[in-house]
Amino acid sequence: MSSPTQRAIDRLPPHLRRYVVDQDHGAYTPRDHAVWRHILHRLTDRLKHTAHASYLSGLAATGIGLEAIPSLDEMNGKLEALGWSAVGVRGFIPPAVFTELQSLGVLAIAADIRSHEHIEYTPAPDIVHESAGHAPILADRRFADYLKRCGEAGFRAIASVEDQAVYEAIRHLSVVKEDPSATEGEKQMAEARLRAAAASRRYESESTKASRLYWWTAEYGLVGSLDDPKLYGAGLLSSLGEAVHCLTGAVKRVPLSLTCVETEYDITRMQPQLFVARDFDHLFEVLEAFEATLSWRRGGDHGLAEALRARTVNHLRLADGLELTGRVTAQIAARQPVAPGLATALARIEGPVLLSRQGAAEGRPWTGEALVAFGRGALPPRGAFNLELPSGLALSGFRVDGHEVIDLQGHLDGRPLDLPSWALLFLSEGLPSVAGGPADPGSWDRWFGDQGAFSEGEAEAQARIRKAESLPAEVAELYLEVRALREGGRRDGPRLRALADRARRHPAEWLLQAELTELEAMA
């Protein structure tokens, strides 16, 4: 019989499954478990009066204990009852993958854990943040529904080519920050790279705005009154430093509104301002207002313009439900509106172009260009055609079969257009939607996944190796002995003193000293 985690993985489509990694629970070091225990005990003590009411009960409800790093099987055994699941991933996965998983009710749990040097806060995804931060509030069904819907909005938002550069820079910074051998110069260079990537953005994409909404709610959100808010954002619930800092006078608290999508954030420092939601219904109000701005909902000229300036792969849904995935390269204006919100005569889409309906691909990708002419009209099943549309667009050519045309020529109000002589041609009376990414991500991935395949990268693998090697065998043994004493309930004074004497040979191991001090106080 398969495990709860394997069942969760089996339910994923193949294009998402390849991002999943084995948690390998046995690979966590004794110090890793001490980091978890230290953080969770301090967090639950600090948060019992300041976190949202569902937090403490939500820990147990989602399979998260205080003494040791939870296994994904333990979590999935509990999450199934909430309509969610969790899978292991490595570090920062691509935003489109993260948001699609979330929209499906799947938590992407970073399998690594922060180092003891960064126990207060780390910009890198880790199991403390992803499990103890995100999972407990899922016990509140209203918030769990918001998280899924927020994931869908992020998944449908259009990303720009520069967004990829920012993602790569953030991923690199997280690796450097958690690499014990990284020099101060390397850390500064990684931060400079992120600043440069952010500065390279020509405009604020829909995807950027969606990430901000997620950040200021699911990651760093407060709920309740401005004077006495409660913590519900995972970044606050999983950070010893932020959990206290966010309620001090150093942080400005403002009511949650759509302005949060215009507000930048810096992952390298504690936040100077946070947004406070009235309640979880308030989250939906802001999310609905944000969704109304997206090309996914608006379509028309707005969606075409957004896809054109993004320079990324997106998909158009035509009036008859047909979906075209590709890169929009031109938007030619009509002499007059052809449909509500649409005054475009012709859109050009660079190949490869994949056709689909309701997210299911039809046939092989077309390698050439595709054209969409907007307005009421009809083409013959085969043969020569001359088409004139109310937009002022006139097209002539020969329809071969399906949507394939050859000898294509066109004029707009008598002005000749430079069009491909061989292309796919579509007619549509409107454009209901333009959304981010391919309409059928699985099929697109099967055809073109190798071109942008995610790989862990040598730097990430080396960072984990160095982290494991930075723990001397004697120190690991001391952590194990301390843990055995605590779990065994023994408070042997001479034994504790002997361990303390050995631990003093490793003055940098402050966490080990803290564990021993706690045991001595209980002896």
C-alpha cells in the first residue's frame, strides 16, 4: 500500500511531479532536529497569544510536532482530511509551479532546514517556514480556500521575461545565504544581483503584483484590528525575529487594500510595514478586486497588450473556446471597436503555437506563426478566399486544411500588411481571456520542457554538502546524547556535567549550550 505522500505525488500531473524530491527524513542531522525544536518551542510560546486562533490547534491538525522535524507522511496523514497534501521540493521552485501546486491544494515543502546561524530568519525556503508557517492555518477552511484561489490568480497572471531574471537571482541569493562556506563578498554580490534584476524590470507585471498580494497576505499578513492584530502569514509564524518585530512600534500597520499589489518588499530584511485584514473574508474582497484587473479576466485589448509587452509564452481564449498558446508579437489596431473592450483587427502569435480546448491540447504544436483576425466573418472549408471584416482588415489566400492557410496577403484600410505567406489563421468575434503561461502546461512541458527544465544546480547541491560537512562528528554525537537524555526523561547530574564539559570545547555551538542549559534547569 502506498504512503500518504506517495499518493499525493501520484495525483500530480507529470509536469509538476518532476519538481518533487524525496524528503529523506533520515538525512537530517542531530543539529537540524535541535534547530527545529528550538524554533518551534520558542515560537509556540511567543505565538500562543499573538497568532490567529487556529494556529496552535492547527499544528497538531496538520501533523506538526514540536520535538523533531515532521515527516511528510505524518503531515499528509492529517492534511488529507483538510483536502490538502504536501510534497517535498528543493528551494525556490519556479513561481508558475509553486502557484499551480497551491491552486491544486498542494503545499510545496522545502525539504531543507535553515542553519543554526540563521535561526531567527532566513530568506531561503525551509521546512520550518513551509510546514510550521503555512500548514497550521489551513485548519481554518476559509483561509485554506483563499490560499487555493490566490494560487490560481498567481498561476493565471502574466509574467514578463524580467520576472525570470528576478526569480533566478532570488534563488541564487537563498543558496548563498545558507552556504556556510560563502564569503561576505559572495553574499554581497548575490544581493547586488537581486537588486540589478529587480531594476531591470521595464514595468510591473501581473505576476509581480500577484506575488506582492501573496506576500502581504499569506506570507506577512496580520488579521484583526490595527491596535491588536493577530499573526497568520507564514513568514511571521515561522520567524522568531519577525514574530516579535511585527508587533512593535517599528512596524507601520495599515488596513489591507488593493494598494498592497503596488507595494514592493525586500526579502533580505524584516518588513517595515504590514497590512492588516479585517478578517479572512476581507482577503477575498481584495483578491476579487485584484482578479478583476488581470488579463485572465479582462481579455480584449488589455490582455493582448499585456502579453505583447511581457514577451513570454501565454495563451489566448477565443470566442468559440479555442485556446492558442504562444508569444504575442504584434497587435494591429482596427479602425473601430470590433467587440466590447476590443479594438484590435489582427494579433500575431509567434510559434511554436499549441491549440487546446478547456486546457486539453489538440494535436501537435504548429512551428510557424498564427494570426487571429477579430470580427464577424467566415472562411471556406478549403480553397481560395477573400475576406473583408468591419475592422477594416482584408485578407486573401488559400485555405489548405483546418486553420492552415498559404499565399496569405492582407490590407488594413487599403494599407498593405507584411504578413507571413504560410500561417495558421483564426477568426474570432471577441477575446474573452488572455492568461499567463500555456493553456495545457502538461502538453507544453512534454513538447518543450527540456528547453526550460528546472534543475537543482551544482551550487545548491554543494551548499547542502558543505552544510552537512560543517557539523563535526563529536558535535553530532553530543546533540544525540542530549536528545536521548531529554527523551528518556533522565536528569542525571553527573552525566549532564560531563556533557557540558565536552560541549565547552565547541564554544561556537550556542544551540548545544542552550539545550544543555535547559536540561540542567530541569534536573
